[in-house]
Amino acid sequence: MKKGLKHLIYHLIVAVMPLLSSNVFSFEPLSTPDPDDIEFPDDEAHSQAEVNLGRTLFFDTRLSLNKTQSCATCHNPDLGFSDGMETSIGAMGNRVGRNAPHLYNLAWNILQFWDGRASSLEEQALGPIEAAGEMNMPLSELIPRLDSVSYYKETFTKVYGRSGVSKENLGRAIAAFERTLISDNAPFDQYLAGNKSAMSPSAIRGMNLFEDKAGCVECHDGANFTDNSFHNIGVKGGDLGRGPIVNDSTLNKTFKTPGLRNITLSAPYMHDGSEKNLESVVRFYNRGGDDKNGIDALIKPLELSEQEINDLVAFMGALLDPVFVVRPKLP
Ligand code: HEC
Ligand code: HEC
């Protein structure tokens, strides 16, 4: 199909999706992500020079006021682009209050953050830099700081022309790097492509449970195992999630369905890091969640056997296709 038409249809679907309740609009089949579906700003793929610039920025601690933190501190490639902690710690030593999500396949993400408060990756990237609880770095100070480094001054100008080092270009470069964190060749994808021995028998049973008895696919669907929507699955605690963002109390305690590719790498899990491993996540679903107040109708006790719990964990393990990032030499 022509790319323009495909995008139009995609936008129409995204526009009507929230109007339909989940039992009217059934889920997307699980599949392998298609790089042709990535929506680049200005409809153009990023140049390698732009990606390299973004990668350098991602690892540079100059982005935090006291030069102690880079994006990679909390989104560490060796920890599934997360930080291994229940909730992150900011540059000033304070708790951030939420778990650092992995960054795989964000190129297809529609809304960013657990509560979906940012839409584009460009917009998202500037948030943690300025947030007092995170990198605590006013952009009005960061721009001159970067501009005084000859590598940045030259490279920004080479990539973006006369606008050089600016707030917008900073967001663009980091987003360009993030769009390259693509995982699309897991054992599951090889299995879908016809290699029936790519997944273990246990993982295959787990896939069937995921799509049927356990109902996981009702929310974790499509190529990235997310419906890009918000649900209250009954995690305990006072975080109101999506509700306050859209000023709609019926959405209190709903959070964005996280994508599950490479999910074995980024423990602990949930917006508050309350589940320490994938087995405990499956046990959480098996008992029908913890806080039943306002819980999504799709979350009910599942009556899975021990074998079935192991099979679901094995299936999530078959979504593993790590992304290796060469750490840049910092200027
Ligand atoms: C102090 C730790 C910390 C630092 C530093 C940090 N992040 Fe995050 N990041 C988080 C946490 C925690 C969240 C979830 C916050 C929320 O949802 O409210 C998050 C969310 C995100 C998301 C949303 C992902 C999704 O699936 O919705 C992206 C993208 C992201 N960060 C990129 C970055 C970039 C780029 C930088 C550097 C400019 C950065 N982060 C710096 C902790 C951090
Ligand atoms: C009603 C929608 C829904 C269903 C059904 C569902 N999930 Fe989730 N899942 C979510 C949401 C929303 C979150 C994040 C919740 C939070 O942090 O409070 C989540 C979180 C997760 C996480 C943690 C990911 C991370 O990065 O922290 C895993 C793993 C997971 N689900 C697997 C499953 C499995 C396995 C099943 C089936 C047994 C399932 N989910 C069923 C919506 C759903």
C-alpha cells in the first residue's frame, strides 16, 4: 500500500480507537513490527549523523545540572534501558516516584510516560532534563553549556543548519537516537516467520495462554504488545496515573499498557516497580490483581496451574532480542 494512504488509515484508526470500548474493538493480532510503519517527523528517516549526535547526548552527563546523570543512568542499555530499581533516583538523590520504563520500539509509541502525558519523543526528551526531580537542568543553561563544546556546536550545525544548538534540535536528536532502539527478531518473530523450533514447547503453550485463557492479548496486542491505551489492573498505591492528566477521575489509577519486547531485561515491573520478576507479575494477574477498586473488567482470577504460570513466563522470555548500543566517546 502507498505510504501516504497507509498513514491516513493509521491516523483514522488511532482517532476512533478511544471512542470504542475494548469489547467492541477487538485486539490486533500479535506480529512483528514493520519499520515502514514508523512515522518520522517530516516523513523522513533520520540521518546517521543525527542518530549519532542523539546517542552522544543520551550518554552525556552534561545534561544534568550537577553533571552526575545522563539519560542512560536511568535507561541503562545493560539493564534493558531501565535502572533495575523499583523507582528511579534523580540527580539530587531524591526518589522520582515511578519506575523507569524500557525504551524499546518507542518509534511506534503513540503516547509517552506511564500516564501518557507527552505525545512525541521530541517533546518527551526535554521533560526529564528540566524536571527538578530528575536531571534538574534548566534548558536556558543547558543550551549555552552544550554550545561551548566544539563537538556539539559543529555537529548540531552540520545536522540542523543555522539553528545549531537549540532546545528543539536537542529534542530532535535524542528522539532520532531513540527511534533506532528497535527489537524485531526475537525467537517469537522467528517462530512467526515459520521457524517452528525457534520457541520451546513451553513458550508455545505460553503464547496460546497469552492469546486465549489468560487474556493478556486483550491489552498487550499488536507488534509491540501494547494497545497504547490506559487500564487500571489493580496495582496497589496512591498514584492516580492518567486521571489527573486528562482531568477525568474515571481514569484514576489507569496506566499505559507497557510494551513487552525484551521485557525479561527490565525488572522490576509496573509503574511503581512493585513486582520483582515476571513470575510474580503472572501471579499478580492469576489472583486477579490486588486493589479491586475501579479495576478493569478484563482483570479476573485466571486459575492458572503452576505449569501454565511457567509457560507464560517462558513466552515472555521468547520476546528477547536485545539491542546493543556502542557507548560513544564523550566530547
Ligand atoms: C532520574 C532517572 C531518569 C533520567 C535521568 C531520565 N529518565 Fe526517562 N524516565 C524515567 C522515569 C521514572 C520515567 C517514567 C516517568 C513517568 O511515566 O511519569 C521515564 C520515562 C521516559 C520515557 C517514556 C517511555 C514510555 O514508554 O512511555 C522516555 C522516552 C524517556 N524516559 C527518555 C528519557 C531521556 C531521553 C532522558 C534523557 C534526556 C531520560 N529519559 C532521563 C527516569 C529517568
Ligand atoms: C486490562 C489490560 C491488561 C491485561 C488484560 C493484561 N495487562 Fe499487563 N499491563 C497492563 C497495564 C496497564 C500495565 C501497567 C500497570 C501499572 O504499572 O500499574 C501492565 C503491566 C504488565 C507488565 C509489566 C511491564 C513493565 O514494563 O513493567 C507485564 C510483564 C505484563 N503486564 C504482562 C501481562 C500478562 C502476562 C498478562 C496476562 C496474564 C497481562 N499483562 C494482562 C495491562 C494489561
